[in-house]
Amino acid sequence: MTSKQLADTVLTTADNPTNQRFTAPEFTITMNESQMLSGATGLKILIYYIDTPVSSDIANDLTTYYAKNSATLQSIYGINTLADFLAVYAGTYTVMNAKGEIIVTSIAGSASSVAFADVYGQGILDVGLAVRGPAILDANRLARTDYSSTYQSALYSVNTQGYTGVWSNDISERQWINSLHHALFQYNPETTRPIRTRPTRWPSSTSTWGC
């Protein structure tokens, strides 16, 4: 398999809400660090609500997050109390050295609603499924050269280099989606057949397809 096909395998077997093998948390938090012009370290908290609107009680979510991650926040950022953590989000947190110089400050945080894919991409790696081959043949990942006018399908060709390859996952199909492509590569469903995929193999190679 090519590196692109290995990527196809990893991405299509990932655990995500669509296949119901992974449920994302309601929100996740990242801490951004930056160097201020003064030389101080600037901290900023970003809250991402995953496939859900921004909470009306962000302070409560920050409190919940701190309770679960206080040890990490203390050891990495020196944020020793919930009050300090809330101050970081508010943009009022500062730490001074013995000379009275500000060495750590904060920038007001932000909260936004994002899609699952913005945070997790295709999902969480599932090695157990990935070693069994791809789970989806995706026409949107293929090139013009993969299209066969004879079969009126996009052929997913794999060079097994003479070895016997077994794909034992249940393999589904993802047809062409116009919105994912440039205007030059759109098709009209009233006049053009949907671009479908089917597995094929190179001559003198042996493959077993599990569908």
C-alpha cells in the first residue's frame, strides 16, 4: 500500500461519534503561552465546546476542569488555586518576581463552539481496526487517473507486491461530494452517474477483500 492508502486506512478506521465508538467530551480546554513585549509569559485559556453551543455558565465549566486537572496546572503553569485559574481566563492573573517585575501575565480567554473534526479530525486512532485494512473506500480521496470509463467507477488499486493481503473490516463506500471539491470538478446528478468506488488489484498480486 502507498503512504496515502495507509493514511486512508488509519483515517477510515478511527473511532468517532459517527461509528459510535468514541464520544467527545462536552468541551475541551487549551492553554496558550506567548512571549509578551515586556518579556513576560502570557497565558490565555481557550475553551472549545464540541458540537454544542457555548455554555451560559463558563465559570462552572472552568471549575469542573480545574478540579480534574489541578495537579497538571500546578506543575506546568504554577496555577495553584481555582481563583488563579479563573483569573487567567479573566485576563487579570499576574506573577511577579522579587524585584516586583511581572514575569507571568494573562490575556482574557475565549470560548467558541466547534465541530468534532476541528478538534479530533477523523477521530481517535484504533490500531486494532487499522491493521485489518480500510473501512471506507472514499471516492473523494481518489484522483482523476483512478477513474475507469469501462466500469464507470473509481478503482481503488493496491499493489500487494506478490503478497496475500487480507482486508477484514466491513468496508463501506463514500461517493463523490461536490461541496468538498473545486467548481471545476462538480457533477450534475441529473446528467452524470455518481462517482462510485470499487477495489481492484494490480496484475500478479493477490488480495482478499472483506466487505
